Amino acid sequence: MNDILSVSDLTHVIKAILEEDPDLQQISVKGEVSNLTIHSSGHAYFTLKDEESQISCVMFRGQISPLIRPLLKAGAKLVVEGDVTVYVSRGQYQMQVTSIRDAGIGDLFQQFLLLKEKLKEEGLFEWEHKKPLPAFPQKIGIVTSPTGAVIQDMLRVFERRYPCVEVILSPSLVQGDLAAESVIRAFRRLQEEPDLDVIIIARGGGSTEDLWGFNDERLARTIFDSAIPVVSAIGHETDFTILDFVADVRAATPTAAAELTTPDRAELLNALDSTKIYFLELLQKQLNESEQFLDDFTERLGWQMSRLLQNNKSQLDLLEAQLQILNPKAFLTQGYSITLKDGKKILSSEELQKGDEIETVLQDGRVTSIVK
């Protein structure tokens, strides 16, 4: 006769069987969330269902990060990962969930979105932290593979647009599990380079897996802490990585990054020609204005000199008239005369004695007389 089991014993037997089965541990299950309850303890209880069945799920608060919490909502279609367990008190099997993701996206993209949201919440993408690119860089650092076509394409752009710039290559892996660490080391080597104006991190296009090294959290924080402006040039225009969001400038392609960081020599020469023409025209305009001013000044000076001469002539004429009035000879023309004795004017008859010889000055001559 078989032993009689208690309900608890049976439940523990079932629990042991389920929880020791490796096929029921760390499994992924897809379904729709219903009956969601976030307990005051912080634990989440919900049902995951599809068209034919359902399973109870529990996700303890230690597994619910601020990035995962928005995904937990009624009606959401999720892929949950965890272990099948038995809740002994109710004799109920359930899934103890350790992670969740949107059922419409893959694992890598889910990780990308979670990290993106995390760094965004911390402010690593804010525009106030973005550093401007220098207008005329003298030294540009590049982190990329030394053997790929990317570096050659960029060097051709530099040579065509701005050949005077110095380019420093810091070689790095740009694909694989070691890519992120390699890029960090190459980037830090460039940070030790004196007088470096800007750093470009570049790589050609590829799959999500190929570009995954540029979605590394440590790399993102390294770039954010850089005092040197950083340009992200990863993949094609439609490719986006975490590096693109944290860098100061995102370029659609590596060649676009080379163009963004350097002025165009032809445009500079055209600008110089335009500036030369502008200053020549400005100089000619100033010269014309100066000549006009000189002509006007000469005319005003001539007018003032003429007026001054006229005023002086008038004053001379007035003085001459005054002198004429004071001239003794002017009195002679009116019938007056001047009497002299020994060449001195006689003003009174008392100055004369009988027998003195005197001279009388008239308008038209002199008369000598003897006083009787």
C-alpha cells in the first residue's frame, strides 16, 4: 500500500520536480500581461497569458529597475525570463521572473533601449553638456581601425578640404567583444596628446552585432567626461549607437565627420577673395570720400582766405582813411599852413622875436620870412 501524503508533502514533491528540471529554469516565455498588481512591498504580481492558457508570475522588487518598471503594464506583450517555481501556500506553480523585455524587439535592442534610458535619466545626453567644435582645428585625433577603408577615406577628405591639419591616429578594434575596451584605451591615449582640438571615433557600417561595442556603458561615460570635443561617426546614417547620443556631435558617416571638423579650403579662398574685394571697395570708397572732403576743404579754405583778405583790406582802407585825416598835409589842402622856426613847429607868437627867420609851409611850397 502506498504511503499517504499530506497536501504539503505532495506540493513539496511537485515543487522539487519542477524546480530541479533544467528545462524549466532560466526560460523565456512570451505573453500578454493581465491582473497586474504592484504590492506596497514593491513586488509585482501579474498573469501572463495567450489565447489558450495563462501562468501566474511574480517579480520581486530587487529585479524591478526604474528602466523596467514602465514595461510592466496591463495589456503589454512581454517576453519574461525566469524560473518555474511552486508557491507552496497555494499549491500553485508560477514563474519567478528575473527580467522582462518588450516582445516586439530583440534582446540586444532591449539592452540598447534600457541603457539609453538610464543614461538619459542621468543627463548624459543633455545639450548643455555638448562642447562646440573648433572652427579652425590644428590637430585632430581619430580612433578607428588602422587597416580599414575608413581612415583612408577620412584622410582624403582632410587633404582635399584642409591639408594643413595634423591628424593623429590612435588604432583600435572596432568590432567584437573587446572593441569597447580597445576604443576606451585608444581614446585615453589621445587625451594625453598635447594641443588636441577634437577627437573622432569612427567605424564603417555593419550589423547591430558588429556595432555593439559602441553601446558600452563604460565607453559612454568615458566620452562624457572628456574635456576635448568628441565626434561620433559610427556606421551609416541610419545606424545609431549609445556613443552617438553621448558624443558632442554625431556625424552620419566617417567622411561626414571629416567634413564637419574641418573648414573647406576652397570656401576659405573664396571667402578671402570676397573679403579682399570688400576691403578694396571700402578703401576706394574712403579714398573717394577723402578726395571729396579735400576738395570741399580747399574750397572752404579759399573762401575763408578771400574773406580774410577782404576784411584785412577793409581794415587797411579804414586805417588809411584815418591816417589821411590825421595827416598834416591834409590840412594844407584846406588853406591852412604850418610855421616853422629852425625846423620846429611854432604854436604861439610868443615863441618868436623881431628879426627871427621863419618858414611857412603851404600846400604847394614853402615861404621864408623875417619877423618885423
